[in-house]
Amino acid sequence: MNVPQIRLQSTSAALSIRTTPGRMDIEQPPAEMDIQQPQAKMEIERTPSKLTIDQTEARADMDLKSVRRRIEDYSQQGYEDWLAGLARVAQDGDELMMIENSGGAIAAQAKRNSENPMYDFNIGWIPSAGSVKISYYPGSVKVNIEPQKVVNHSRPQKPDIQYTQAQVDVSLKRYADLQIDFANLKHVGINYEQEI
């Protein structure tokens, strides 16, 4: 028995895709550097300190006097002794002048002139405390600084960019195809039969 058949054979279409990748080249030239730093202006004003040590009195306490100091001391001592002697002689003369009052003026003067004087002395320090005089004047320092600005003449360089775009090529590699075949196909009509 021949069964009528319709045969379909299809072939799908095929695409062809070719891609070329993109490329980017970047080159960065170095910047041109021109930087200058002027030196800061600095002024320093200094007043030196002063230390004064006067040990004249300490040396005098140890009997290390200069010739001028000895002459001054001896002249002063001589003047004071002269005044004391003058006062003593005037007092003795006044006592002798008034001999009628008590009558023992000569004996009192003889006794007074024959005795050693009493000296008042306690503990002493050589040199005496406070005989060295120290004075100090501190110095000063004034610093004036004037900073200078940086002189910058640097120039940046633009980057060199080379860019190639990506490409995509799309093409039809194979067309779609549909084939139809008939087998055992008949058209039967009234008193009529035809094979297709």
C-alpha cells in the first residue's frame, strides 16, 4: 500500500561573525620640571651676655691690696689716728686745766696711757661674706626670618593616545533552505485520477 507522503527537508541559515578587537596605546611623556627654591632671608641680632665678678674686697680681706689701695687705707687710718690723738690731747689739756677739781688728773692720764687698749673681736671669716660681688646681664638673640616662595615653572605634558576601534563583520554564511517532496500523492476525481 502506498501511503501518500509529503517530505520536508530544511536547512537553517548560518551566520559568520568575525571580530577585530580594539586597541588603545597611551604614551605619557614626563613633565618638564623647573622648580627653584630661593634661600630664606635670615637676620640674627645678638647682644652678648655680660658677667662681672668683683673680688676687690675679698682680696683686701686677705691683705692682697694694690699699692693705691694701701696708700688710701694708710692715709685714712693716719687721718683718723691724728683726729683721735688731737681729741685725746685736748681732753688731757682740759683735765690738767681743771686740776683744782679733783687733783688726780695726772695719775688718771698716766694709767690710761700705760694700759693696752681692749679690742672687740669675735669670729671672723676671710674673706668676709658678701665680699665677692657678682653681676650678670643676660644677652638676647633676635632672629628675623623671611621665607621665600617657591618658583615653579614646570609644564605638564599631554598624554599621546592612539585608539583603534574594534570591528565586527557579520555575514550570511549559508542561506536557509526548504525542500518539499511528494510521494504517492494522487488526486482522484470523477472518472479522473492524477498522480502528483
